[in-house]
Amino acid sequence: MKLYFSPGACSLSPHIVLREAGLQFDLDRVDLSAKKTQAGADFLPVNPKGQVPVLEFDNGDRLTEGPAIVQYIADKNPKSGLIPEAGSMDRYRVQSWLNFITSELHKGFSPLFGSDTPEEYKKIGKTNLASRFVYLDKHLADKQYLMGDKFTAADAYCFTVVNWSNYQKIDLAQWPNLNAYMARVAARPKVQEAMKAEGLVK
């Protein structure tokens, strides 16, 4: 398998899950502004949407969209516990978290990175994100991870997106439970491996 990624982008989520699942994979860095792969090839034939992540299989087939990719990866090693058994209520709860992150957090952050996004809109966007962080902070008051004591694929995605606060000057200290959660996830060895491989930490 090969993961097309861009450092610190939402592709960090499946990158973490691949390492947590103990799977073998290759990485191909993508320049999202130029739409070029690390070797200088055109990325658009790989994904006409021009976005990462893309998981490419040995037969040339590809899967896009982070929440779908992390579920596929997690199912490749059920013993990892990265996603509960299909058909179980906990499975649907993880899927619920993945949907919350993609719709309420990921899409909330996206306009903040736009050079053409008006400053007034960015203020509104940060206020909306703050309300979601309040919700997460309360949820994590008595939990190590989103699902309780067990790290799942949803945590990899949540960590990846909430970590963008660092680039938007959003101080997570005002949400102590969420802040502690971020530190907890960041300290995981496989998370450290992924971040080092992407040049995000030394």
C-alpha cells in the first residue's frame, strides 16, 4: 500500500492509523499547491479532487476520503482495536465520531487556511470551533480517549484536526480536558513516528 500525504494535513490521520495497525506501507509526499508528487508526477490522475489522503493498493486501486480510509486500515488488523467489530454499537459510535470530526471540526477549520477568506468570517469560524471544543472538553472530562480508555481511529482524526489550532493561534489551554487529551495522543509512540516521518517534530 501507498499513502499519498501532505505534512500535517488530514492525511496525518490515516498515517497514524497505519502505524498503530502495524501495517506495511510506503509514503508519497504531495505538494498540494502544485498538485505534484514527490517525484514530480502529476497528482490529479491519482485523485482528480486534488486532495490527500489517497490510499493506493498494490493492484492500482485507490481509496479516498480520510474517514473511509481509516476504517479500511483498522479492519485490516482487527486485533489492534482501532475500530470495533462491524455491526456493534461501538462501531457506529466510532463512525459517529468520524462524522462529527469531518463535518464539525475539519470543515470548520478549512476556511481559516484560505488566503481569500475575510478576517470577519475567520472570527466567526473560530467562535464556532470554540463551541465544538467546549463539547469535546466536557466529553473528555472522565475519558482518556473519545471512546473511553481505548484509542481508536477516531482519535487519530480528532488529534490531527484539533492540532491545526497551533496554526490558527487558538490556545487549547482554555479547554483543559481537551488540551490534556491532545498531549496524551501526541505522546503515543506511533503518533510520534508519524509526525517525525512528516517532519512535524524532531
